[in-house]
Amino acid sequence: MAEKKIINTVYKISTKRGNGQLRREVWVNGNGQVTRYNLAYINHDICQKDNGRVVGYDNAHGVHHRHRMGVVEPVKFTNFQDIEARFQQAWQALLEPK
């Protein structure tokens, strides 16, 4: 069965909240299981490496991994919901007032 992209969103974060954008891409198989994903907080003002990706999670090339300020490292994969929660927590923590 072919994969189908079910989420393809880009959300602009206001300058007041920290600037940048959130990108979410999710593909599923015929059974509705997530097969591919790309979750990223992009802000070229914070990170000039890795196409501006400040933090992100994806499973490109068949490996689950995290991008953070130009560094890529493997992550333990339990399920997509866990990865999505980790991503949510990571980008929101970056935008919290210090």
C-alpha cells in the first residue's frame, strides 16, 4: 500500500513570541500507521546551520533522530505520539520567557 501525506503544515511564529516557523509533515500507510514524519522548529536568527532547524525530529533514511542547533543524534523510538510530545516540549521550552 502506498503512503499518504496526511499533515503538511507550516505555522509562522510571531516575532513577539520568538519568530521562526513550525513545520509538520506526517505520512501514513494504508492502515493509518505513521510511516514517515518531519517535525521542525526553524529560526535562522537562532541557528544558521541545518537550514535553520533549531530543533526537529524525523525518520529520514530509516533512522529516527533529533536535530538540535546543527547536531544530529539518534533517538529511541517508542511511537509517533511520544516523538510528537518530545518535539512539542522542546520547541515550546525554547520560546518560554527567560
